[in-house]
Amino acid sequence: MSAFQVANSSNRRGIILGISGAGTRGQGNLATAINNIASDPELPFFFDPVGVYTPGGNGARTLKTRFFPQATVFEGPRGYEQMMKTSLRRENEIAAVIIASPNQCHEEQTKTAMKGGIDGVSGIYVDKPIALLDTGVQGVSEAIRETRFSGVIVVGLPFRLDPTIQGLGEMLVDEVLDIGDVVSISHRGTLNLVKEGEEAGNWKCGYGMGDPISMFGIHLVDMQIELMAQLGNTLTISPGGIVIGKTWRHNNSRFTLDTGVDARIQYYDYTNKTTPAGELHVDVDAPEFSLNWEIIGNRGSLKMNQNRDGKSIQFTGRAGEHELTEEEIAKHAPDYCKTHGHAATRELLDWGTAITQFGEYHPAASFYKVMRNEWVGHAIMLSARSGEEIRLG
């Protein structure tokens, strides 16, 4: 018997689930997290995927074959709406939607989930960002009010919760590994996104997809914001750009963020290789997710590299005149063993708890996030409680 068959035969509460998107996120972290939750008999609820959607259907069929044999595949231009109106409409069932589609689809699919005819949908999990422009976020906010949506909307930020990123932040404030005041946080990867026109029919292509930094690179920015937050810096960024009230521009896919209280943007001077005094240089180069980071302080540096096996991490660093060995760093480092789907499992657990114990929560007048008290940065999910103004952050 599958984990879902076992869970369905138990006394656990099932949340019927529709999934839009079956790419890296759908087939990786989210599918793993859904299976993790279904396989844990101690949890009071589980997610039961009954529908999966991609426009061409191939990704959805792969998701069904690999992870969710019980799910129905939906495809075509109206497949998303059909999934919600058929698979997710069941009497006396809690229904929820996961939106892990390309970023330019998030806004409309979120609004459709609220007003598209789902009777009593209780939860919407939309992968970061909820929209590419501030006007799009305002449109979602208006849809919440117009439809009187009373479910729980969560904007997914699983990568900032990755144990490796959390541990790296702890190391940055470790006095034994004192590299001084951090002045630069950089990530290195290789571009791995489809170019417009290279693959006909791929919904990552076409008008409105944005730049790579608006696609998967958005998670890299969020991880960097998390590292800055652990260092005591705060930053506010628009959903599809970098700074409130302005459009971001890129310089070889690199940019610098000012950590001053006014949250201005400062562009790194690559000609003179300087950053204005008192500002933290945050660098993204051709973003693809990996765990290759370099943190530079005024007294030393720390590098973290993901090995070719994709699982183990290697560290190098320098504090003052002393070159830190990997063994020395390991003495003070938290457990860096990355568990696939770990952070996404935490997010979905909190989301499911909010859905199944909804009486303990206020209706969503804005974007509700269960996990964190600080609301730093890029996800547009401030003002969690009913009656508060919706703010962009």
C-alpha cells in the first residue's frame, strides 16, 4: 500500500489537494514534502493530491507516475479551472491548492483559486513570489476582499529555511569564526533557464516571464535576505524588482542592495570594484540554485561549496591572518546535512495546521505566514491578521 492509501485508511484528516506546476519544485521539494507528511502516522492530517495540472500535460503525467498515482492529470488552457471545479469539489472535504507554476502565472492562478468556483477552499500555497509587480500584489489583495476569501494563503519560502542557510547564518555571528563585519554576500551558479523561443510550448517562455532573477533567482535573493536578517540587517524589496518604487536593472545579472534604513538600492561599481561605505554588497551571478556562497568580512572570509554529489558541503575560510581548515570550521558549524524537502515539509506542516485548525486563526485579510515573526523582504506577505492594512514588503 502507498503512504496515501495507508493515510486514507487511518483516522487522520485528509486535505484534498490540487497542484499547478510539475517542474523542479513540483517534482522535487514539494512532492517530497507531501510524501513525508503522508508517511508520518503521528501527524493528525495529510495532503491527498487528487489533481495535477500543466498546460501540455507531460509534467503533470510525470508527477502522477513518480509520486501521486491517485491523481487525475489536467492539461490545456482551461485545465487549471477544470481541476478546481471537478477534483477539488467534494462534499465535506477540505480542499487546498499548491501553485508551483512559472512566476508569471502565480497572480492569476491565485485569484482564480479564490473566486473560480471552489466551494470552501481552505488554503492556497503559492510559491514565491505571489506576483511580479506591485500592481499585481494589489490585485490579489483586492481579490481577497472582493471574494471574502477566508482561507489561509501562504507564500512559499522554503529555501530560506534550508538547514544549510540557517546554519551558515549562525556561523556568520560565531565569535570563534570571527571574519569581522560582513561587507559582501555572493552566490555563484550557472544559468539554467529556458530562453524564449528555444522550446516551443514551454510555459516558462513567452511574454511576461520576466528575467532569470524573477524566476528561480528570486529564491537566491530571499536566501541572501535571510542571511542579512541573521546579521541584524533589514531590507524591503518589491515582488518582481529590487527596490520599492523603482524598476531593478541588472549589470551582468549582478546587483547590490543597500541595508540602510531607507532600503535604497546601490549598484556595485564593477569598474573600480567598490561598494559605498556602510553598505552591504549582495551579489547574484547568473542565478541557479546551489549552495555555493562566499561571505567576505573586513577581517576574513568564509566560502561554502556544494560538492559534485549534490549532498555534501565543503568549507574554506580565513580569519585575520589565519587560514581556517575545514576541520576547524566544522567544530563550530551546525549540522549541514541537507535533507531533501526538509524546509518545504516544515512549510506545508504549518500550512496544513493552519487549515485544519482554522478556528484558531483569523480570516485572511492579507497574506498569512505561520512560521516566522519577522517579515523581511521579497515575499509580499506582511500584515498577517484580519483587519490590518496590507503592506508591501
